Amino acid sequence: MRKILYCLAFLLLSYTSQAQKADSLKRLIQTKGIADSTRILAIIDLAIEYRNTHTDTCLSLSKKALALAKKSQYAKGMGRANRAIGIYYYVKTDYEKALEYYQKALPLIEEAADKRDLAWVYTNIGSVYKNQGDYQKTIDYYYKSLKAFEAIRDLTGAGWAYGNLGQIYANLGNAEKSLDYYLKSLELRLQVGHPPDVAVAYTSIGKAYEKTKNYDKSIEYHQKSLNIYQKIKDYNGMAFTYDYMANILLGQKQYQGVLPYLDKSLDFAQNADNKGIICEIYISYARYYNAKEEYNRALDFAQKALKMARNIGQINLEIEAAFQTREAAKKLNQYRIAYESFEFYQKLVDSLDNQENKKAALQKDFQFKEQKQKLEREKKELELQAQIKEQKVYGYIFMISFVIVLAFTAFVAYAYQNKKKANVLLAEQQNEIVMQNEELHQNQEELITLNDLLTSQKGEVESLFSKLIITSEQLNKSIRYASRIQELMLPEKTDLDKFFTDKFIIYRPKDVVSGDFYWFSQINPQKAILVVADCTGHGVPGAFMSMLGSTLLHQIININRVYNPAQILHYQHINIQNLLKQNAGKNNDGMDISVCLLEKNPDTATTVLTFAAAKSSIYIRNKEKLEKLDGDRHFLGGMDTVAGSFNNHTRILSEGDFLYLFTDGLCDQNNNKRKRIGNAAIENVLNENYHKNLNTQKQVLFRLLEHHQQHENQRDDITFLGLKI
């Protein structure tokens, strides 16, 4: 029964496309009997969905929601509606109006105490200041938004925040830091799986590679984003991408392919009526014609762009348009235009060339890290206090959801049987129509009555479906909260920092919660135990097993003080069998697990590694070679009474050696041809990048996964730890 419940819950939470989301919101808005607040928020969400594809509809829906919210004095609704109107003006490049509505939204959202909405308003205000060239205020608001999103563990918002910070550092000329933020943004957006956000991340990374003149990589990422924009019919996205690709060819002096890209870009930008993109495309035309020495055409496009940039107030575009105007005018001997353009260009550049912006950005980054650590500690304390009050609710939510789904299924089956009976009855009437005329009239009346009954049942089913939508949202919230609890069970990264010289952690659940976990306990300054495990299943069942496994390890190691890895596995095996009544044949769940005991010797500057595992392996990389250590082939847990005897393996590690623990999720990830990544590819990455720091090794492993997986779904939970002795 419990497995059926999990399956039904995850079917309700499965991924839907942008169009399906809009249809779902429309149905919710039209549902009779829902609360006014729910309808207002649904109208606003639909308006924001339409911001790039149906801009006029976006504005009309936002104003409608604002009027309804004011009528009922609903502060949260008024705040969100003002923000949605601000988004409309931002897309239309009217930044003054956008800022006006964002600032109206801010106190209303603060009054409603909605932390997620507050984080998004910070993001929106920062974006306006960015386009106005005020980087100091931009960085202030972007860091506020990142702290807020990470405090509530909102992956979507955090992905946007990292992307925004990457763009600012790109504008400040720090390409390396910009690319780091973009890659972090992509990692989070791939976990969420929302195509428009993933496309934006691909575009940003493509622009970063263009700055470093890695044109092949840049084209590769722009093509990825273009594929997504074409599928979702995002004209703004397609316009931007074709313009970027044209400029890459221009930078390589491959002039033949530039104009087709620019013409396509302008078409899409005009369809979207986006003046900011049109202005950028005019600048690209001017840059192209200057390069081709067609200076009259270059001057025409440059002056159009300069006029448009002034109207929409984008200082970066004004700078580039002024520069292209000056270049064309100088070649045409139009010295007055050239001088005025250069003077205007120099004035704008001087206004932006403020080193305090760069210093402030770096200082903010450092302050953010300190504040983030403090915020996470406070968040954990609050969540632990709330855990006891909320855990009783979980069982009720799952059972109610199951009953609703079961009732829905019963209604459908009942309606189908009634319809089948009606068809049989109709066939009998047709065969006896001549002999039983009177019975025909009677049967017709019965059919009318039956049809009325089916119509009534249809209405009940539609009402039940609307309730299911609301229930699925509650289930989604519950599982996200379960994810936060599971993350609290994982070791603090600062604890690992105290024992190891350097580290990286890749932890990517297949679903919201994970069947993988890692566990760490420092016994004393020279001794520690590190564990990585892959439990049976993934999602909710796997998460239950991972929390059980983590709790048992705490009992065996921290309370019973068992430090021998083989003995730890033995007791873990017995405890799982006893708790899950596996000897009675009621359950066969367990885990693949690696246990490492590390003992430092300060006198010799070495570390003794004692390793034992159940169906798992680890890697050790020293200066000479990469070594793979395999554990025993027994499965830990399950109904096998023979398993439970494990062996220790010992190695001496020197300073600078690397230790890697992992589950099989990365190795087993398939591509569209159902081919796994495999151990050989992973070992090749570890060998080729041995001399690089662990953060770089992590990024290379992540790019290996991304390149191999492409658009395929993640197959299993992925955990991979890299540690430097």
C-alpha cells in the first residue's frame, strides 16, 4: 500500500511544460468555490508566465489581480500584482516605470512576510539598477536576493541569483568569477528542470566563453539555449541568441554568416516588440558594416541605436552605440559627428569606470559568505524546533491524497460501467424496435435519466480534480520540507574543512529527496570516520532508508564507539535486519556502503587509511598513479543471513594525496543512446586533472555529466566526494 502511495504522489508531482502550466493555472482560476486569495495569486502567476510571449495579456491580468486584491485588502496579492506590472514594464524596457512598481511592491510584500516574494523583488530591483549602470546598488540587491533564496532553499530563485551575479562580474571584467557563478546557476537550474531558466544559463555561459575567445564552446552553449527557445517559442530568447551567434562569427571575421543571423534576430525582436534587443541588434549591424568598410550603412545603424539607447536609458548600449558612431563618422570625414560621439562616449565610460564598484563587489562576496554561514546555523535551529510539530502532519497528508485519488479512480470506473450498460441496452432496443414500440419509449426515458446521472457524476469528477490540484501543491510542499530535514542530517561542510586540506562535494538527488547520503564523525584531532552510502531505491523510499542508515551509524560509532570499519559494517547489517524484520522475510532493503577510518600521524606527515565496503569502491590518487580499492561483494542488509562478514584494507596516504568516495549514480548515467558514462571516463578525468585544485576537478566532472547526459532524465541519485589529505 505504501509503495502505491509513493507512486501516485510522484505522478502528481511530475514535470509539466510551460504551456501545460498556463493551462493548469487557467483551470484553477475558473474553478468554482476556490478562495479569493487563491484565484488572485493564480491570475498573477499566469500573467508572469505570459511576460515574454503575450505581453499585453500580462499587463491586463496583472491590473485585474491588483484591483481584486485592493478590494479585499489582500496585502500579499497587492504586492505580487505590483511586482508583475513592474515585470511588464521591465520587458518593455521602461525601467523608470518598472522601478516605480517594484518599490510599490516592496513594503506590501514585507507586510505579508513572504520571504520568497521578497527575494524576487530584490532581484527585480537589482536588474533595473544594472541596466541603469548603478553597479553598487545592483550588487547590494543581488546579494540580498541570494541570501533570501538560500535561506528558504529555493533552488529556482538561487539559480537566478547566481546567474545575475555572474553577469555583474562579467560587466566588471572578472571573467573567471563570472563563469564560476554561471556554472553554479546552471547546476541549480538543471536540478529544477524548468526549460526557460536552463536556456538563460546556457546563454550566459556561452557569453562567458566568448569573452575568453573560446568560440567553439560559446557556439555550443548558444546552440543549446536556441534549441530550448525554439521549443517554447520564446521570441526574446531567439532574438538574443541569434545576435550573440552573429557577433561570435564577427569576432572571428567569418563575415559570410553574420547577416543571416542578424536578420533572423531582428525579425524575432520586432515580433516581441523588445526595444532593448532591437537596439543591441542595430549596434551589431553597425559593428558588421564598420568591419566591412561600408561606413554609410554603419553610421545609419549606429545613430538609430544611439537614439534608441538614450530613450530606454541603457547606459551600456549608449556607450557601444556612441563608439560605433564615432568609428563610422571618422572614416567618412564627418568630424563634427565623430567628435561629439567620442566626447559623449568618453563621458559615459568615465561614469562607469569606477574602481569602487569592483572593490565593493569583492567585499560584498566576502561578507555574504560570513552572513550565509550564520544564517544557515540559525535556520537549522528553527527547523529542528518546528520538526516535532510538523512530522505528525505528513502521514495525514499522504493518506488523504491516496483516498482522493482512489475515489477519483472509482468514479471513472463507475461512469465507464454505466456507459457500457447503456450501449448494450440501446443495441437490444434496436433489434426489437418493431415488436416493442411501447418498450422503446420506456427505455428512452431510462436513457435520459441515466444521461442526467452521468452528467452529474462528471461535475463531481471535475470538482474532485480541482481539489487534487490543491492537494498536489500540499504534497509538493511536504516533500520539499522533507528534503530540508534530510539535508540537515548531512555533515557540515565546515567539519570536513577542519580535517581535510581541500574538498568538493557533488550531491544531486534524482528526485527532491535522495537515497544517497554521506556521513562524517571526527573522533579526535587525528582520527575521523567518513562514510558514503547508496540505499535501496530513490525518492521518498530511498530517503527513509538513508535517514535510518545515518541514525544507525551515529549509534554504532558515536555512542557505542566502534571504529573498526569491518565491524561497523557488520553491526550496520545486523541492525538493519533486526529493525526491518528481514529475517522473517518481510523486507529485503539495504545499501551499498563505503566506510573509511583515517588516522593522522603528525610525526611522519602521513595518514593511515583503513577501508571496508559492501558492494562499493573508492579511488586513491597519489603522485604515481590512480588506485581503485574494491570492497566485499556482499549486500548490506536484506534477507541474506550469510552476509555480514566484511574485510578491512589498509593504505598509507601522504600529504597531497587525493581520496574519492562515490555512489554508482554518476557512473551509471545514460545518454540518449542508453550508454553509461562508465568508470573509464571518470578515471580519465581524475588522472588528467590530478594537478588541479578540487573545485576545478568538480567542475570537470560536472561538465562530463552534462555533456554525456544532454536532455536525458537523471537515472539515479548522484553522490561524489573528493578529499585532499
